[in-house]
Amino acid sequence: MKQRFSSLDVKVIAHELSEALVSLRLANIYDLNSKILLLKFAKPNSKQQLLIESGFRCHLTDFARTTSPAPSAFVARLRKYLKTRRVTAVSQIGTDRIIEFQFSDGAWRLYLEFFASGNIILTDASLTILALLRNVPEGQGQEAQRVGLTYTLENRQNFGGVPDLTKERLRAALKTTVDNAVGKKVKKKGADELRRGLATTITELPPILVDHVFRLTNFDSSKKPAEVLENEALEDALFLSLQRAREILGQVTSSPTAKGYIIAKENPRAVEAAIQEAPSHTDKPRGLLYEDFQPFLPKQFEDDPTCKILPFEGYNKTVDEFFSSLEGQRLESRLQEREATAKKKLEAARQDQAKRIEGLQEAQFLNLRKAAAIEANIERVQEAMDAINGLIGQGMDWNDVNKLVEREQRQHNPVAEIIKLPMNLNENIITLLLGEEEEEEETEEENFDYETDEEVTNEPELDKAKATDKRLAIDINLKLTPWNNAKEYYEQKRSAAGKEVKTVQQSVVALKNAEQKIAEDLKKGLKQEKPVLQPIRRQMWFEKFIWFVSSDGYLVLGGRDAQQNEMLYKRYLRKGDVYVHADMHGASSVIIKNNPKTPDAPIPPSTLAQAGNLSVCCSSAWDSKAGMGAWWVNADQVSKSAPAGEYLPAGSFMVRGKKNLLPPALLMLGFGLLFRVSDQSKGKHVKHRLYESDTTAKTKTGAVSAAEDDRRVEEDASESDSEDDDSGDLKQRANPLQSGGSTGSILQEEPSPRPPSPPTEVLADLSVSEETSKPEQTEEPQDEDSESEGEDTPSQSTPSRTGTPSSQQAKKVPPKRGQRGKAKKIAKYKDQDEEDRVLMESLLGVTAAREKAQAEAAAKAKREADAAAALERRRAAQERAKKQIAEHEEIRRMMLEEGVEMLNENEEMEMGPLDALVGTPLVGDEILEVVPVCAPWGALGKLKYKAKLQPGNTKKGKAVKEVVERWRLAAGKKGVVDEKSEDPEKMWPREVELIKGLKVEEVFNCVPVGKVTVMMAGGGQQGGGGGQNGKGVGKGGKGGKSGKR
């Protein structure tokens, strides 16, 4: 059986990985064990998982695997360097078994080695090793590998390129083979010698390919290299064969994906009760053992009648199927061993209880026989008791009594022969060997002769053993009479009968406790084991939103955040759809997708109510436990065009016209499971299939659309008259629980139309006044300084009217406050030059303070400039967004008015999967996968598996885990699973298999609320699943009888 990659496998896998992974980003890295890594790559609408087993394999996988709870040191280092990096190249190093992954244009390189013990090496652009899976010491032909050293590529096989295949190269290869064979013992036949010689000299051609072309060209592979060198015709034929091999190599990698072939053989040990294989999209027959896989169909296997060829499209799928099948069989065998061990423990507990009951029954029967024997031999018992009591009454020693009885037995004394030695005289107990009533009647007819010591003869011991084997050994109390001894045995029989009754009653409880304990041990053991491989389920396009299918068959979508609300409006809100929302904080924008073929058909009231229920449950009403009503409008009433001077953030919309109010919603959701069936099976589920094209639906909706248009015209005509009243009513009916702040998903009502010019003029005046007021504010300090200077100036110049003032008058003028100190400083520093002033300022720290103030002022000015530039950029971005929104709204309005269908071809095709989703499979359906869904409780009426969710304190992850675990435990109860998959009231094996494969960490994301309370029916054998009548484990209760969790 093939275990690891060859150079040809590496070449083909590297080619396919280059087509599949280039331009994808590495999302994360996980380790499955010490040698197997799982790399997850992703980009929008594309996800891939790469499985790497060091030294053995590397391929994309379609199966989900359990990862380690914490990353190893090597994986943590890989995450540090490679996480979120984009793959830019994937290639093979020469023709060696090494694959190179380049990230970020070669800034980081990951090398996978598939020879010897294998290795995974991370380097930088200069090939310096940053991390590696295992350190490699230096050896013959092998350089040392450890962190910090340089990873060399020059010595790799054909690193500089594959040389051309020429006759000179072939002749040199044959000579090298002959020279290497000199002095060595040839243990194998010549065919292997030539093939192995070519594999070591012409390394780009693997041996299996060489053998394949030898068979295709009818070349005699038994020729030895020396014979080929001597014969030119043989050399030419060999050259042509190798050229054919080079052509096959080119053909294998000529297309983006290579076709793969798995070579399998019949399994002689296959039995009917084989392990159920993991579901796959291949038609792989059971009872086959996989032997090999190749990117071409080898001639040697094609001609072998014992081999079965399984073709696959894509070499990654081929390798994934080959190794995943082997891995899945190993996992299933371990799980079966654990289950078998648990069954053995349970069977041992049952056998122990059965043995106890059987022992009590045997004790009753034995005591009854002993009492009957005493009554049948009442005289002999009395004689034996009298004899022993007489000897004890004479004061004889107990040992002497035993010796006397033994001597009398040798003399065949009838009384002594029924006494069994030794006697337990210290407890006044003797053991008598008594025959039962029927035996006594036989022995009475016999004549017993008394013999003396001299006449004693030795009889055969075998006859004596046969005579004593039929008698019962009965303990007799010497203090009681024979009748009282019999009565004691009757009492023991009644006591054993009472114990049997109690034991039978308690055994039921004991077995149930044993089953629970063994089930818990099995559950813990199964958690330690990895689950069976399950295919990765590709999510459908609407699963990224909050979604459900209504009871009438309509697809309902809700946004999880403002960005998704925006996406729903721009991409999926089409003509005929309905927009549903609630005036509450955090309420989701919900749209109901109408049939694109009949967009004018009205939406049923039940679907509108369920959509409104979803919008209310996603709001703050869930936590406050106060239900409110929602409203709905048509798609053409919703727009992104904001009034003049306003800007709508992402997730906010304008609604024009009348809102249709819905009744208050119940805060009640449900978690359930939908099953996706095959295309052949979905034909049985013809009810509520809305998204198929049918001509009858168009004819039926003609009159409805005309009536709807008349109704809309009348409403538009009456809206202008009642607009003020409607706005007043809406204000009065505002939600009292609504918070003051508005969120991105809350709709804003457009105000009544009014001329936009006055507000713009007022805003213009305000902006101008603000701009003019700023210079005035900045000039005020200068005015104050000038005024103060003006006050000082007149006071100094008033005495100088008649001429120059005298010194005497100048002295009389009192100096103002501060002038005297200033004059002193002037007088003190009048002789100080500029150099002295700078030196003094530096000593006093004035220079540093001035420089700091200047730096702070410059930084402040820079910050203000940056803020102004950012504000300008935001204004420009808002203007661009407004312009784009206006263009989009104009195009959308024209298309809605003209009735142009805006569905893309891909979107039309993506509406098809809804027909394949069923809540209760029918007999004969081929179930492909399970899809979890969370929806209003009223929309889950037809689901077989469901659980009710109400506001509570349990986190949604724990609640969903509890629900799934209850379904899994119910599958293990007796009589719950219908092996024939015919009873819709019971669980089916395929359903159980899919439920066991659910990952709770991926399932609970469909629940749109945070904390819940789970309401499920109370157990019993109805836990298997509900049917058409709503019975089973999925049936949620409405009140008192439901079990709260």
C-alpha cells in the first residue's frame, strides 16, 4: 500500500495547489498531532483547507477534522510570521520531493520535504531558517538544519532546471548504471536493474512511469543496461520509450486540475456488518482496499483483473479520498472498540444481577429440600440427636465423641453412618446425611445387617461415594427438636423468597444506574477520541445573514449589523420584496424575498408576522422581555437618498409613504434542523416551492397586481391630505421603551417636503457670521493692549502743552505700578550685551522654555492642520458617497418603475437550494447534509427536530450544545432509531449520523440572540424525533409540562 508522495505526486500536487491557493490569504494554522498540520486559506467567496503530514502527504481536503485545543510552539511560531499573509507562489524545487510556498512575494517561504523523515521549514527572503518542525544533524549528503542556519537549495535534484533528454545523456546514464553494478551482487531480476538504474540517473522519470511506458511501447524491460549499450536498436527503442514518458509528464500538468486514479483490490475480510463509511461525493464501492494512487492510469494495473480502477476529477480529491478513507476506517474502528467495551460492561452487570437472583432461587429450593428431608427422616434424626446428646451428657470429650462415631461408621452402624464428621459441637451443630423422601422409600426395602469389628470388610470406595452422593448434608441444631429444625429451614426458604422479590425490584434500578454510568464513561471516552471524518459543508449564500424559510415557503433575510443591512438593501432588495423593521434599538432590517417570476404576488400575513417577530427578537426587546410590534413597507418605499444637508450612515434608510403596522410579536424563537436532499428526492416535496418558474402563478397574479396598483394610487392620493395626521399619530405611537440614541439599523422617517432654500440661506449666514466673528475674537487682546497704551500715553503727554517739562515736575509725577520694577531692570541690565543675555537666559532655562513653547505651538498648529485636513477629507468622502448613492438610487428607481429584473444569473441559480431544504424527510429520500436554522417558532411547524428558545440567562452556545446532546443521547435509546428509515415518528440512521457530526461551535452562530432559555419536551421514547403530527423530541412545550433547561 502506498504511504508517501513520489516526485511525480509532488509535481502534480504543486501544480494544482498553485492554481487553487495563489492570491488566497492564510487565515490560520492548526496542528492535528505532532506531525500533521492544517492550514486554512480564505478570500471572499473562497475557502480552502490544506492538510500537511510531514514526510508523507500534502493536499487540499474536503473533510472536517478535530484540531488540538492549544497550538504547539512550532505552530505558534508559524502563526506569528504567516498568519494573514497572501500566497503568491507554489512550486516544486526542481524535481525533488520538496514543495515551496511563497508568501508576500517571497518575504516568507515555507518548504515541505517528503523524503526520509520529512520536515517543515520556514525561512525568510534570504533563506535563513526561522522555524522548523525538527532539527536535522549534519550527515552524509545532508546539511545541518536548525534555526539561524541557511536553507540550501543548490544541492537539490535538478534545481537549475531539468536537462533535455538526449541520446548522449541516456548513454551516460546507462554507463553509470553499469559502473555502479560492478562489484555488487544482483539480487533481483534484470528488469528491476534497468528500471532502478534509470530512476537514479534520469531522476525526473519515476520508476512506475518508466514501467508504464515500457508496457505501452512493448519494450523488453528484462534487458540489462550493458546489453542496451551494445545494441543500438535497443538504445533507440529505449530512447523513444523515455520520450513518451516525458510527454506523459507534460500532459499531466497541462490542465489546471489533473485526473487521478485510485487502484483498489477486493477486501477478503469484508463482511456485511462493515463499518459505515464517511459520506462522500464519490461512488466508491464497499469492500475495497486502496492500494495506490497515480495521476495517470498505469498499464500494469489496467491489465490486472484483480485491480479495480476508481477515477477522480482533480488530483487533490484523489489523494484526499485515498488517505481520508484509511484515516476514517481507523477512527471508526477505535470508536467501535469503545462502544463494544461499554456493551461488555453492561452485559457483565446484567449477568451479575441474574446470578444473584439465580442464587436466591437455588437457596429457596435447597432449604425446601432440606426441610422435607428432615420430615421424611424424623426418626433417624431423633436417634442421632439422642445418641450425641447422650454422649455429651455423659461428659465425654468432643474429640472422643468424634472418634467413637468414626469407629461406629466403620462397623456400619446405621445411626453413625448418617453423621458427617467432623462435628461442630462447640456450636451444638451436627451435620447429617439424609436422603430425600423418595430415596427413603427405596432404602426401607433393603435389609441392613449389623456387623461387629471382626466382620468388617473393606467395600469399594466407589460404591460408598455413589451411596453418599444422593444424600443431602443438613445441619441440625442439637438444642432444637427435629420438627423445629425443619421449621428453621422453612423460615430460611421464606426469607430467601422475600430477598428475591426485593432483588428483582432493585435490579431494575441497579441496571439503569449501571447503564447511565457506562454511558457517561463512554461519552468521556468518545470525547477523547477524534470523531469520524465528515465532509465540510459549504455554506449557502444566505447563511451569512440571519435567515429562515417561513411557513409559507418564503426566504426571509435579516442583517446582523449595519454593514449587512446595507448589503441586503443594495444587493438583495428587489422589486416585489418586502422590507420589515421595528422602531426599537438594535432591531434588524429584514427583507422577504418574493418569487422573482411573480414579483407582484402579495406576501401572506403569516410570513409578514414571522419576519416582524424576527426583527423584534433581534432588538433590545429580547433582553428587556417587552415585546413590541413591527411594520413593513414595499421595496420601492425604501431608499438611501437623504434630505438636503443630512447624511445617512451605513445601515440607515429613508422610508417614504405609509408604514403597515404588524401586531405585537411574541418573544419566542426556535432552533431546528433542516435536511438537504438530492435533486431526485426534492421532487417529492412539491408543496410551498415558490422559487420555481411556473406559468400558472403569473396568470393568477394578474388581477392581484392590477388591484394592488389601484390601491397604491388611492393611497398616494390620500397621503398628501393625511400626511400631517399620520406623522402626528406616529409620534404618539412611538415606542416608550426606545432609547434616545439612534443606531445604524433604525429607519428614519423623511420629514414633510418644504422648500430647501431658507435652511441653506440660514446655514450660509451662520457660517459667514462664525467666520467673521473669529477675527474679532482674535483682535480683542490687541485692542485692549492698544487701549491701555493709549491711556498711558495721554497721562504722560498732558504736562507738555507749553513746552519741555522741567525735571522738578517730572519727579513729582508718581510712576505707575510695574514701571518702577521695569526701570530697575533696565538700569541693572543696561550694560549687558547680546551674548551676555543669551548666556544668562541659557543658565536660567529661559531658552529651553521658549523652545518648548515654540515646539508646542508648532505641534498644536500641525494637529489643527491635520484635523482640518481630515475634516475636509471626510467632507469630500461624504460628498462622493452622496453622489454615488444618488446615482444608485436613480438607477434603482428607474428599474423599479420600468419593471426591469435586477437579478444576476448567479443569484437566480442560488435560489434553487431552497427547494432541497426539507424539515421532515420522506421515505426514500437521499439526505445529503443537515443545515441548522434559528427562526420564529411559528415557522418551524414542519421541522422534525426543533427546540423552543425564550429570553433567559443561558448563553446560546451552552443552550445549543444541550439541545444537540439531547438529540444524540435520544439516538442511543432502545426503539428510538428506525433502522429501515420508514417510520417518520422515529429517528433514522442517516439523521443520527448527521446529528452526531454537528459541530456545536459552528452551529450556534445561527442563533441571533445572546442569552436564552431552552424549552423541550420531557423525554421518554418520544425523544427520537417528531413526525408530521409534531410528536417527538423536537416538540417544544408551551408551558407547565415542558422541561426548562
